[in-house]
Amino acid sequence: MLWWALDEIRIQVTGRSARYSQVVLELAWNPGPGADDLLAAQLLAVGVAKRAELWRPIGSVVLVAPGARGHPGVEPAVDTVQGLWPAAEVRVVDEAVAALAGTGPDPEPATCVVVHQDAVHTSVAVVAGREAVVGGLVVGGARGLAEAVIGHVRDAHRLDVGLEMAWSGVVHGGAFAPSPTVPNPRPLLGALITENGRLLQESGKVSLSPTELRAVVAPAYRPVADLVAQVVRDAPPETAREAADGGLLLTGTHPPGAEHHLRNLTGLPARRVAEENAGFHQPRILRDGVARLLAEKPPTPDIAEVSPERIAHLVGLLEKLGLPLSRDPNADER
């Protein structure tokens, strides 16, 4: 329903041409104690390599991360890619650049401030000419908003609600603007909590007004507004002026009306590009952005074609062994 937002690492393997396949790996940066910088590298080595044995050679790998090469998991992942698939072309894309490209604005602003919210963080970056000039992170993201609602409902209403229920309340509760898909906020359902903190088998429900919900989730946007001010201040003067004119572009899991709230906090024009319904299952904007960037500059991996002579030799060998014929190694895989 709404839960792609809480996947910390997302991966996509697609056939990109008749010769090779492409891996797109998006890393959600979760800095702090216990963060495993090698997680993406381990996923590539264990998960993708085995899966890729049934695919054409991996010729292109794109790593999407906030801060691009400043992300702590990028370099281990790049080393793993180069070890697994030496011929593959590796690109590292800042997620703010991918988000801007994925929205497909027409015309595309020369300079703006991208505010991309993901599972565990909100990244803010000044993007000029498809380059992230300066950026930073606020830890929390979609999970942080949902957990704020969970804590409030427990303390104020003695009700224990799950993460998905809380996130649904954030998206459809009308804290900053009415939901475009749900006319009225739905009640949150959960287990009743006794005075001593014990959960009862009896279920209960509570309806949060938009005003109450706003009081819960609005504080999470204050650090985001502060970071917007900081990145604009840290950008070169001319770029900062252009970024202020270009305004804020909100992408990812921001609830409806968040752009109005950030406009009031920062004084900058703002707009929000919401994920389509399918985007709640996979990050459509980021993946569309990667596809657009690759279309503008297609990868050129050094993957050798299988010669017709080699194909004829393999076909003859299979026929002698009485084995079924495989498909043309140079044929497009669909």
C-alpha cells in the first residue's frame, strides 16, 4: 500500500539491451550507531550475483545515494561491482539529481533546491545544471513521521497503532492539506493500553483532527527548513540567488501540503511532485530520473558480442548432446 518508503535499500535489475543487463541500486543513508556501510556491497555480492547468473552479463550499474560519493556505502559497493563485473560501467548519481530528472519538469529549472524524503532521511541539495552543488541530510524521513504519530497516540490516547496505520494517518490525515484521495481522515485502529502500559486484546480507535496531526508532524519539518537555509547560504552567491528564484522541489514521501508548510517556513516558492500510486511500491520518480539520465548519456560497457561462429558451434554441441537449444546469446531478453 504505502510501504516502499520504508525499504532502506532498493534494487532493480532490468534488461537494457540485447547485450547486457543493468542494475540500479538505491541506498538510503542511515548514519549513526549501528549503520552498516557495507550493506549495499553485501547485497550486490550475495543477492545480485546469484540472480545474475541467469541473465545476460551485467554491463551497467547505477548507485543512487544522497551525497553521491559522500555516502559511506558507495565506495565498498563500487569495489564490489568492479570485482564481480569488471566490464560493467559504474555510475554514482546523487539522489537529488535523479529526483529532479525524474519529475520531468518542463522547462527544467537551471537551479533549485531539491528536498527529497525517503524512508529514513530527508536530503536537501542545491542542484544546478544536473549537479548537486551543496547538500545535507535530516535523519527521520517517512519512518520518523510515522513514529511521531505512534508516540503521540500512545501518550495522548492510550492506543498502540502499527507503523503502516500511523503512516496512513500521516498521508491521509490532512495535517497540511486535505488528502486528494481520501475525503475525510480515517480513524487510527490499534490495541488499547492500560495505565501500567500493558496491551489489551481489546481493540480501539481514535480520530486525529488535522490540527492535532499537524501539531505532531510539523516539528519534523523545522530541521528541514533550517537545512534549506544552510545549503542556500553555503552555495556560491550567484548559485544561491538562482536557487532562491528556482525555489523548492519536494519529491518522495512528503504528505500533501508539505510544500505550503515549507514555503511558510523558508519564504521560498515550493512545489511538491507526488509519487504515482505505483510509486508507493517502488520509487518511480528516482527510477524515472535514472532512466532519463541514462537515455541522455547511454552506458557503453565493454561487453563482447558472441560471434555467429561461436553460436553455431554451441548449437551443434547441444544437438549432439540431445539438449534443448538455448536462445540466441545476442538476442534481447524480454
